[in-house]
Amino acid sequence: MSKHLIDLLAILDLEPIEVNLFRGHSPMATWDRVFGGQVIGQAMVAACRTVEGRLPHSLHCYFIQAGDPQVPIIYQVERLRDGKSYSTRRVTAIQHGKSIFSVMVSFHAKEENAFDHHDKMPYVPPPENFSAEELSKQPMFLEMPETIRSYYGSDRPVIMRPVEIGRYSGQKIDDGRVHFWIKTASKLPDDQALHICALAYASDFSLVDAVMARYGRTLFDGRMISASLDHAMWFHRPFRVDEWLLYAQDSPSAHGGRGLTRGMIFKPDGTLVASVAQEGSLRERRGA
């Protein structure tokens, strides 16, 4: 079993403490705060462990305060409803006796489709065009910040391949639309609930950064202070997160120190599998 698979499964494999109570750990204890996608993914796992025969179809969450990566996170699940078709769970993440995160997760029993449509996937070149080997042939790849080039490292549980790499060297994206190819670094078990939790984990990567695309800037230039405020996600159709997915992002508005971002996640065949929305706090450092 590869290091990637062990890492990702270890992140999402919570320790049961009591009924409706779970404990999770952070793999990056040296970071200054817990990665938001980790808390989303772990909370989703906690919710899924209290529901049988149904899969999550949506989540709505708030990041209340930054998590401490050196301290375990306690996840408390409240079983709000189990109806004929839907189940509802609220999960609160707790550290130092305080709530740091809260999410509502809705589960739906499988049923026949009365309607079936989705938006078309935007055309972008395939992920093979954005491998480290291919991009290393371009002079701008060596000029990219190390933080960005680390996307192509071998020690990440989720592989990310940005499409508009020119924006990392100052190129502006006039319509603000950016794209990433994503997948887990190793194959996951055949468990759709696990794939949903893993995609929830990956969905927070770089999403607020979509705000900066219009300005030819990124969150990695040291002049910005950013934080996710809330996060919503809808799961439309089955998928595997260990196979390539296109994450299409944009930002329709930014004002008053906040930016709104949206994402649509597609299979390579054009099937829309999930939608995402997030608002983040965005401030320039004083004197930047």
C-alpha cells in the first residue's frame, strides 16, 4: 500500500469514542492551522457513520475559528432526522472545549429520476498535458513559486494539476474562470461514501484563490491574509475521486473584504458530479 493511500485513509479514519462521538487527527502538525478541507472531510465521515443505506447529497458548513493542528479534533454528531427519504445530521468539531466548525449534512435514499440534466463541462486540455514532465519544458514552470510547484510533488494525498499556470507568474484571467484536474494519488476502496468524503476534503483546495485570478495575483504571494468562512457542496451523481475530475472554478463577486467562489466538478466524459460554493475572508497585509 502506498504512502498516499495510507495518509488519506488515516486522515479520514476517525476513532470512535462514544455513540455519536469521534476523534480525528491532523497530519500536518507543523502548520499554523488545520486545513479546512480536512475538517470538512472528517466531519462527513463522522456523519456517514451514523447513517445506513443512504449517501450524502449536500452539506452546508461554517468555519467558526482556526483549528489547532497539534490537538485532536472531537466530532459530535446530532441525529436530527431520519425520514422515509432523507436523513439529516449536524456535526460540530470541537477543540479546547470550543466549537471550531459546524456542518449540516443531508442524506438521500436512492430513487428514480424524474428529471435529469446538467451543465456542459468547459473544454480544457486533458490532465496529461499538465504533468510535471510536460510543464517542466515551459520556462514559466521554473519561475512558479515553490508552493505551486509542490502541487506536482509525490507526497500529496491529492494530485492537483492547474490548467491556467500563467496566472502564477502574473497573468490576469479576465473572466475569472480557472480549472484544475484533481484526483487522489492512489486508488481508494469501492465505497461511494468514502469517495464523497474524499472529494469534500479536496474541494477546499485553492477555492478562495479563484477570487485572485482576475487580478493576476494568488494567495501565495505573501501579501494576502485569507480564510474560508463557509462552504456548501452538492453531490449529484456517482464518481470515483481516484480518477481524474475537472474542478472548474470562478468568482462572481468580491467586496468588503469577502469573496464568493463557485465550483463545478466533472468527470472527463462531461458528467457533472458535484457543485461547490464558498465565501472567504480576503485582506491585504498592512504595508503590502
